[in-house]
Amino acid sequence: MTQTATFHDLKGASVFVTGGGSGIGASLTDGLMAQGAKVAFVQRSDATEFADEMEAKHGVRPMFLQCDITDTDRLKSCIAEASEAHGPITVLVNNAANDQRHASLDVDEDYWDWSMAINLKAYFFTCQAVIEGMRAAGGGSIINFSSTSYMMGNAGYVAYTTANSGINGMTRSLAREFGPDRIRVNALAPGWVLTDKQKELWVTPEGLEAHMARQCLKDTLAPQDMVDAVLFLASNTSRMMTGQALVIDGGVVVTG
């Protein structure tokens, strides 16, 4: 993790990250802790070893709560537990997702519901669960990870791209509804971030070459690029930005 900027207002902030113990989420936890934030995160798998690493690195321990985010009751209880420990959550990062590839004609109702539960439903209920605390604190920032995949019309994972499009719509509606409470809600749409998972499952020399040809900037995306964007959206530096989709993809898609 490389610290590229300091956001002083994040020191002591109560932050909740879904999927904060692996992949991009682990980098987010690391980056937010480096700013002095009090970070709680949920992860389906055991992230005790990662929490140990963060404690050794930062001198304080992130709050790890094991949770399958499709279990709404458990997810809400984790948010309540984090709020009790760290104070009302003022920064929520909805990062956890599953971009499993699938053929459209193979999708049945159970698979569709499972994908929506992970990639869209959990996002809404985490947002709902932090609203009252943010109101009491005088405001907050919600950051919903989306993806450029739906903007590009990518094939091969229609349930995932549908959910990501829904995240954008949900973000705009929540921003409008809770703006009077000084609660900002923005979406962050990464391009192809080369995490270890992506390298293991999807990256091929041919595929990466073709994708890089579409990027304006010819460097590959790294988790740190998402950390920097989240810090900006979490901080009061972006205090008048809400209802937006911030694309970080090296210039593949064009917005506006």
C-alpha cells in the first residue's frame, strides 16, 4: 500500500467496509487505517491473519466480523456491533461482490437470486442500516463499488452487469433522498484491476493486450488506484459531490 495523499478529516472516522479482508477490499482497509480511520470490515472467509497483519503494521487492530453478506440479519448486526465499538459509521464502503462468469441460458432462478443478493441486495441493506447513525453524526459518505462492465455491455456475466447497473440507479436515488441530511452517496466504477484473483482466473496475455489497447492510459490498474479514489470520496474533500459514478479505468469508457 502506497500512501499518495493525506486526508486529515478521516482520522478517527468510523468506517465500515464489506469484503475488507481480501483483494481490493484488503487494500481499502489498509489505506483507510493509514489515514487513522477506525475500520470495521466483514468477510465471509476467516480474515484473522489479515487483521493480525494490519495490527502489526498500524499499531491498532481493524474490527473483523465474519459474515456472509447475503445473510441480511447478520449483516445488520455486524453494522450495529461496529457502531457500538467505533461510534456511528460515517463512511460506508460497499465493496464485496462476485463477478462469477456464467452463460445467460444457464441461469436459473436460484442463481439469479443468489447473484442479486450478493451484488445488489446487500448494498441496499447496508446503506439502509447506516442512515440513522449518519443522520445523528451530521452526515456521512456512502461509496458503492460498481463496475464499468455494464457500461461496456460486456457479455458472459449478465446477472453481475445487471446488478452493477442497478447499483448506479440506487446510488442516485439514495443521494437525492438523503442529501438533506448531508449524506453523500456515490458509485465507484473500476475498470480491470489486476488483483491476484483476476490474474488467477481471467487474465491472459491476449486478453490483457486487447484491453490495454482500449485504455487511453497504458498502465494497468492496481488496487491502490481504487484506494485513492475511495479516500477522496470518503473525505470532505469531495463534500459537494453526490449521486455520481466515478469511473477509474484508464480511459476505456467515456462518461458525460
